[in-house]
Amino acid sequence: MVLSPHQILLKHWGYSSFRPLQEEIIQSVLEGKDTLALLPTGGGKSLCFQVPALARDGICLVISPLIALMKDQVDNLKKRGIPAAAIHSGMHADEIDIILGNCRFGNIKLLYVSPERLTTEKMRESLKRMKVNLLAVDEAHCVSQWGYDFRPPYLQIAGIRSIIPGTPVLALTATATSKVVKDIQKRLEFKEEHVFQKSFERKNLTYLVLKEEDKLKRLVKIVSKVKGPGIVYVRNRRHTKEIAEFLQKNKISADFYHAGLDSKIRDQRQSAWINEENRIIVSTNAFGMGIDKSNVRIVVHLDLPDSIEAYFQEAGRGGRDEKRSYAVLLYETADILNSRHNLSLSFPELQMIRDVYQALGNYFQLPVGMGKDQQFDFDLSAFAEQFNFQPVIVFNCLKFLEKEGFVMLTDGIHHPSKVFIKAGKEELYRFQVEHEPFDHLIKTMLRSYSGILSDFTIFSEPELARRSNLSIDKVISSLQHLAKLQILDYIPQTDKPQIIFMQARLDTNDLSISPENYRDRLKDGEKRLEKMIGYAETNNKCRSQTLLAYFGECNTKRCGKCDVCINRNKISLNEMEFNSILEMIKPVLKTKPCSMEDLVVAADPINEDKIIRAVQWLLDNEKITLDKERRLRWR
């Protein structure tokens, strides 16, 4: 029996109603329409493709750029009894074959795929034999060259539409300017433009920007005053620990998190924060994607983000329960200089990028023309030391190579050990008879792990050693030998970051990085950063209005509670009165210096006291200055 979207929502998620726009988006894709959904962070984007996937026969193909996010979503769906799987770069070929087979036979309802994996011949051939009911493109801003996180592999997505004709596309993002909105639909070959956009306005979220010389002292005051869970974002991994310890010394429950920590430690700290064993988590921007915590009361940025898109997404993790919450940006003049310097570092010279790529091939002893889809554990510090590179330069070179689709650098995600006995039953029996030393171990695995003959099974080497009464070293060496003999596939656990070659290693002379593309990206990065700096330094326009205008919402009202609005409110003028006075006196002040009396005449017939209060506010906020002759000038 096919269930309705409402029945599916109640059965699997326990909700009796959808959030605003979710139902309309779901209905649109069920009607077969290409659809772009713009929902703010925490707006429930995932349900917009998960529900229709279950409401129709077939499988939903989900394109996602982040392995950790795919892993989390698949785990969450399985917990709800929904068959889901993920295929991404670096997986064992047999593991991919089993998943694709299950998809073809209708045993999977949602398949998550990285954009790089989508273009392989094996995937394209498999798609021809699948009944794909929906193509969902998550983080769809990545498809646009004007998007803040443009990824060239996303440009290949439209190429599979001819393989799955008649399948609608649902593109989803939380952050896109009007230019990016149009570009997404063009790049994904929408039959016609069709957008659902929930206002990005967050009425329960108060934005504050404070220029502070002693940011840590102010941080303590803020998190002491605002009760409830919070996130403090910083750029530097070392600072996460220092600031968490500073908060602890000030009797504030806090811990730190960044991608360089062991994956088990990251999971423990994330869980401790979600369960409110720790109130504040101090983190780099590695923290937050896919975390479902609705009652974050405070999000503080101690460093300037690189773009308004990034800031808006991170700040938007506060107050998803629609209760009063705060997003605070603390900055000082030096931060602006540091941000511009960091941007220049993130665009290494093209020759340096080529040198790092050449060194990678040598480091892993990979011949030219080999290595496609191969993955290697990667210690960035050891690599940088061996080749006499600066670690930060190596990291930025790798990120550039990743965006160009040559390699991928993964965070240290915990991948548990897996084993799959691929020998047929008769072949396995003969092997056990002929190789008695392995018989006991194989029997123990067959008894211990159901499904090991049909799929990769998660297991623990120490546990298998205990059950088979063998040493751990003996178990590992035996599994490695059995893998060489093609009796089974064995994937040891790893927590380390990895380098994955998305293409076969190229000769450095063939490493094609367009200088024009490089310059365009740099200019685009500079524009985004300057917009972010402008947001921080502006003190005469409502914070919410500034953010919303960036995303194309220009006719919004003042929020009345940000730092700018609070200052404005102190002058006892409403917005209409203040804007009327500004419209009259600004052109005059831009033309020539004026006395207060000149401005009173220019703004006639508005009450003189109101004009004086407006001028005083402009002086306090450094929009106008007073010269030696006490004449007013526009800055």
C-alpha cells in the first residue's frame, strides 16, 4: 500500500504536520516538476526529498558533497527503518557493486552519491537499470560558479538527466543570491524555472556586531548572560582549545572541536554537547553540518568568516526552535587585516599548487596514469615536513586541487572495519577443507556475523579475536592473507584523514588549471570577503536588513533589536522619521560642509529636536564628522 506524504511523515518521523513550504515542495516534485527549494539552515530540507522518495516506487538519488553528512543521513534513515546507502570516492569496488546491485533490485529507497562518483561508467550503466523516482541535489549552490562553494564536479550532474529521462530534479540550498538561484536552474537544465523560497528572515534571532579590543572578556560576559547551549566559532584549531580552557577557568562548561581530532573524540564531544553535558562548544567551521539541535541559544564568531553566506549558515544554527536566540560577531581592526591575509594564503601561486600535486604522487609512489579512486591515509604535517612545505600552504593547495576535481582531502572520519566473504559456498567449503589453519576463523565469522556472505559486515578485530580464541595480530594477518587469496574482502578500520585521487595521476605539465579561472575565483573571494567586512563595519543599517538584502530580500523592515536598531531606538525616532531626515540632509552634507542651522533649514518642516537627535546619532556612529570650525561633513 502506497502511503500519502502525511502518513509517511507520521510513520517514520512522528510529526503530524509539515513545516512551512515543505508540503508544497513535496507536492511539486510528486507532480514531476523540476524544483529549487531555498530553505534557511534548520528549515527541514532533507524531508523534502526523503518523503517523496518513499511515496513513489523506485529509488531517490541524492547528490551530496560531504562524506560525513552522507554517513549521518544514511545512519539516521536506517534507524527509522528506511533502507538507504551511500557511495563515495575511496570505497572498495566490491562494496560499491553490492550497493548498486541492491539498488537495481529495489532493496534501497535512497542512494547518496558524491558528485565525483556520479560520472563513473559503472554508475551510469547502473542508473540505466534503476527506477529513479527523484534526483535530489543537496547543497545546490555548489553547481554555480557564482556560488560561494563552487565545485566543478557538480557541473556533471546535468549529464545524467538523459540516462533517467522523466525524472524530476529537486535542488536544495540554504544560501543563494538571486544570481545563484538563476544559475542553479540553468546548470541543472530545469525544464522551466520553478522556485520555492522561504524568507531568510529569522525573527527570533538577534544579530549583534561588537567591535572589541578584549574579545575574550566580552565572550565570558555574553555566554554568562545568555543561558542555554552555545557555539563559539574560531578560524584556528589551536585557538579552539585555548578558548575552551579560558571559558572553563571562568566556570563555564565548555569543550573544543576541530577536524584534526581523533574521530572518536569528535563524536564523544559532539554527543556531550548535544546532550548538554557541556554547554559551550568552541569549534572551527568543521562543526555544525547536519547536527540536529534546535535549542542553541547563542552563536558567537570570534573571527570574521570569509563570506556572508558562510556567516549566515553558521549563525543560523542558533534558535531553530524559533525561540529567542543570539548571533554575535566580535571583531577588532586587526581581524580585517588578518582576513585579507588569510584570503591571499588560500590562493597559493599556480606553480606551488603544481609542486604540491607532484609531491603527492611521489609521496605515495604513484606512477603517472595510475591511482584513480585510490585512497591513502594522509598525515599533512609529515608530508609538509618531508617536502619542506608550509602546512597551511599544503592545505590550501589541496583544497584548490579538490575544487578542481583532481584529488579529495577527507577529514578523519571513523570508518569501522568491514569484511565480506565473496567466495561461493562450495568454493569456501573446499578452501576450508584444503586450508585447515583458516577453518576455525572462517567458521567463527560465519557463526558471528549474519549476512557476511551477501554484504560487507561491520566487525571488531578484538571481538573476533576473543570469539576465535586467537590473538588480534593473528586475526589481522589471517584476514589479510584471505583477502590476497580472494576468499574475502577485508577493509581495516581507519580514523585518519585520507587523500583520494579523483583522476589517475597526471604528469604535472598536464595538470590543467586555468589562470583565468584562478583569477576569477580570487576576485570572487575578495568580493565576498569585502561584503563580510562591510557587514561588520556598517553601523547605520539594521543587521537583519543587511543580510536579507544580500540574498535579494530588499523590502524588509528593521528588526528593532540588533545593535544598530538598539542605537537607533535611543534617539526616539521611528524608521520613517529617521529616513526622511537622512534623505534631506545627506545630499546637502555630501555637497559642502554645513552648520547645524543649515541642516535645520534643509530638513524643514521636520521638528528641530528630531533633526538634532538624528545628527547626533550620525556623529556617534561616525557617519558625519565635525571640523575645526564646527561644521558638519559627510564622511
